[in-house]
Amino acid sequence: MGRDNSSGVNEFSPVFIGLLSAIICPLGFCNGRNYLTAFPPKAPSLAAEFFPNGCCLQNAELIVIIIPKGDLRSDNTNHTPFPVRRARSGSEEKEEQMNDMTYDRATQDVGNILGMEHVNVTVPDPTLALTFYVSGLGLTRDPYMMVGPENMWINVGQQQFHLPTREPQVFTGYIGVVMPDIEALKLRLKRVEDRLAGTAFSWSAENGHVAVTCPWGNRFRCYAPGPQFGEMTLGIPYVEILVKPGTAEGISQFYLKVMQAPAIFTEEKKEAVTRVRVGGAQELRFRETTADLPSYDGHHIAVYIANFSAPHAFLKRRNLITQESDDHQYRFQTIINPWTGQPLCELEHEVRSLYHPMYGREMVNRNPLQRITAYARGRDAFAQ
């Protein structure tokens, strides 16, 4: 029963420690003040640090420390002995380690804007639109809603393009689209080139994406699924709006204060950019440019928000509401600096509450790889 100088701990059998505890505590050594204390077996150095003069008894499950009477002042202020407790299990030690870890909780904030449901641009020719969006991009016309020639809804995973038949609108910037198979996309785009000849249609394989321009000039950047898009395998992860120099920072303040959405103002490639978080896997991006920008032509986005009334109250006080649609929806168009009131850019927002009847609607998406010459039974629907 010699002393191990490396740890300051004596080895005793469990029976001996149990008998010792039974004898010492009734004799008053513990005296209800927990002078008999315990550590887990992997912590002899910790025990020695807190009680250097204590007698340490150890087995495979427990370290027991008996504090000498001389180490305690009469007022008991020089030590605060640990309470007697059982040895911790491995799972308890792991839990304690996890409790000591730190996380950046802000990365998990979603904010008030829970999702961007659709992008709306008008088109003058629904036949050309079907050729581009369905045959070329490989997307799906909604089979249930807007099935006539006056409008069409094109499903993109759980998002949509809304394409009313009118004079064309051109989005000022870029629309990001995640596609499950980029090589198949290239083949489809190649096949529709002749049918879209004489329009603004073009496409090219770029570094990390496929750049595509629709027959009326809307620009898309198509990506393969990746960690930057979360679990999205088909959808619209972002829209990027080009804005005038000196406006991006004020736009970030608008979304932070008015829309209550996380927004970051930063610099990318020497260009000022605001990124607004939309739900868990989408963004609104506002990128400053020195290029001439066309006049706003009325294209819009639709978003769902949790706090429906507070943004409305702010916008209404400043006469910025452009449409009181119904109980579940309103619209505004001008984004302002919330502190100065200065207009910064124009982008109509169709703002919907979570009570909107179309919130959470399941979209129908087809598998664009299905062809008569290469048909696979049971694989007509797109598998997310």
C-alpha cells in the first residue's frame, strides 16, 4: 500500500474504501460538511491540486480524499470541499465536455423571411417560354395552376417562376438555379438552340456554373448541388440584384431593421455586396455596380415572413405599401434607408403570411431525364 509519487494516490480495494467511509463518517470526520470527497479515477492531479495535503485513496471507479483536520480553519473559509459524489460515467464526461464547447449560434439564425417562393417576370410568347424553361432548362410546368395561355407557373423544386403573358420584363441581375445534373442540362440547351435562334438566348459553361440567358434577356446561373446550397438539389437558391454604388449598406439596414432578416454588408471582388438570409438555404443579394442600370420594369419576388404585421406597420407609416392584396398578403416596391428614408432601389416584394393558403404547397417536379428512347419505368417524378 505504498504511495505512488507520480499521482499522489494510494491504491485501495473497493471494500476497504467502503469500510473506511463507513467508519470515518460516523466518527465525525465528515461531520455533515462533506470532508470526505470524491473524484473520477482519471483526475488524481485535479484532486492533488485542490487538496495537496489530503490522503487520496483510489480504485478503478473512484478517488476518495480525506482532508486532514489541520487543513481546515475553525471558520472553514480556507477550503470549500467538494461534495461527496459518485464517479461519472463516460457519457456524463462527454456531456460535460460538450457543455464546455462554444458555438457561433448566429450561424443558425433564420430570421423573419422564411422562404422566397417565386420570381415573377412577364413573357410575350408562352410557346417560346415553354421551349426555354421546360425543354431547355428541364423544369416542370405546374399541372394544376395557371394552365391557360395567359400565364404559366414553372416549378423549380419547391420554388417557381411565374410567367404572365405580357411585354417582357428583365430581372436586373442574376437568378441562381440548382440543377441535379449539369451535363444533362448542357445537352438540353444544345438541343433547343435552333428553336430559340433569333432571340437573346445563349448559354456557356463557366467556372463552377452554366451561364444561361433566356430569349428576353433574363440571366441565370445554373449550379450542381453542393454544400453552399445546403440540401437543395433543385431550386432557386438566390437572386442577385444589381444596384447603384453607395446603396448596398443602406439596403442591409433595411432588411435588418424593417424585414427583421439577418443581413451582411461586405466586399467581394472589390464590389460592395449585401447578402440577406432567406430561410435556411436561400439569399437575396444586392451587388453594387458602376454599369448603367435600366429603369425598373415591375418584376417581383414573393416571400413568406413570420412577423407579418411589424414590417407592414413600418412601410405603411411611410406610404410604401403598393397593394393591400388580402388578409394574407401585401406588396411594397421601394427599399429605403430606414434611418434617412432615402430610396435605394426598386424591387417589388409580394409579402405573404404563414396563413396564406399556398404556404407549404408541394410542387410537382418531373424527371427531365425521361425520354421515349431511354424510358425508365417508375422514374417519372423527380426524386429530391
